[in-house]
Amino acid sequence: MRWITERWPILVTLIAVFIVIGLIYITADGRRELSPLEGKVRDGLAPLYGAFSGITGFANHWWGVISNYSRLQKENGELVEEIEWMKHKLAMVEQLEQENASLRESLGFARSITEPPAAAEVIARSPSNWFDKLVINRGEKDGLEAGDAVVTSAGVVGRIFATTKDTSEVMLITDDRSAFGATVLRSGDPVVVEGGGQWNSLRLKPLIKEVDLQVGDQIITSSMSGIYPNGLPVGTIISMDTGEYGLLVTAVIKPHADLARLRRVFVLKMKQ
């Protein structure tokens, strides 16, 4: 109250000024000419018009800034969410591209078959004979039959032993009943590859007396046995046993296919 009482003349003057300005605008509405008194008052108060207009413009400007800031904050939040969603979709696309590239690589071996490979998922394995056989989710309705070759992109897995309408039992190359013709990639010498019931090894027996074998040699399938197409990767020779008299008897092969962790395989049909 003390502040108001000390400055009441100034406040009264300002109120009077605004009243005069309002009256001038009200009475001047619709008239082209002003009275001399109205003109002098308007000219005298012109600086106040400018100051008031500047204050009003400044206030409107910052009100617009505050309103735009709130709107921009909302739009920015929406854009951030959209960017995160696009990142998620991009990650999904990259994953699909990787899977597609893997599938193209997996199908690169299909050169000696009459029909496209049939992709299948491993659905069952017996704990007691984990490295003898497995069951896949493709069967007779998919055109599969006993004797069809089963492979992965890494190499040979086995062959179909029995089928039902919807499933097939696959005998793995590590099964001790498995045997098929193969070739030493470096020398071209024919050999027989047999399963030994071991999860990470196969037995190799030469078919000729003077066979040329070395540790590290790559073994590939041969169609001469009528089981697998030519040229499918089998494994690598990791050791040789020359027997008591220095004569080559057998060699041990480590399979290329990871038979312990099979999830997806492909079934091939040989040319008839």
C-alpha cells in the first residue's frame, strides 16, 4: 500500500493517458480527419504507442516461442520413438538378409540333383544314440524316400533310413552301419568312409593299394557308391594308422558338419 500511495500521481497519469487514447480511437472511428486536440494528443503519445507496441510484440514473440517449444518437444518425442522403431525394423531386415545369405550359401552345393533341396528341421534325437540317427519334419508327402541324402552347408550329414507321411528318420554318417564311397580331393584316390559310432570321427579305408593320403587331406563324396552326389564335403583327415608293418590300414576323419548341434538340414535327390 505504501508503494501505491507514494506513486499514485504517476499511476493516475498513466490511467488517464490510456483513457484518452481509448477515447481518441473510439471517436476517430469512421472519420478521415481528427480535431486539432486529438491530433496533438496522438502525436504526443506516439512514443508511447511505439513502446506499447514493442512490449506487445515482444510478449507475443515469446508466447509463440513457448508454444512452439511445447509442440517441438512433442514432435521430437514422436520422432525419437519412430527412429527407435525404424532401428528395430532395420535390425530385423539385417537379420533376414543374413539368414538369406546363409540359405544361399547352404544351397550352393546343389549341382548334381534333379529337384531343389528340401529344407527340414530336426525335431527329435535319441539320447542313447545321439550320433546314430535323428528325425526331421519332412516325409513322404514332401516326396522324400529312403536313400535320399541329407546335408548341411558344411557337409554331409547322412541319408534317410525310413519315412512316414510327415517325418523321416536319418541315419548319420557316424552310425556304425554307415558306409559310402568318397574321394581324396588332393590326389583323387578312391576311398570308403565308415561310421564308427563316435561323435567326432569317421573311419577311412583305401580302395587301392598305393593310396596317397596325408594328414589334412580333404575328403569329398563320390557318386560311384550311388548314395551321395559328387563333391560334397565330408571331412578332414586328422590321423593315420599304418599298422604294425608300416602298411597303411586306416585313417581318421573329422566331419565338417557339426553333428552335435544340427537344427536345419537339406534333403537331396540324386540324378536317376
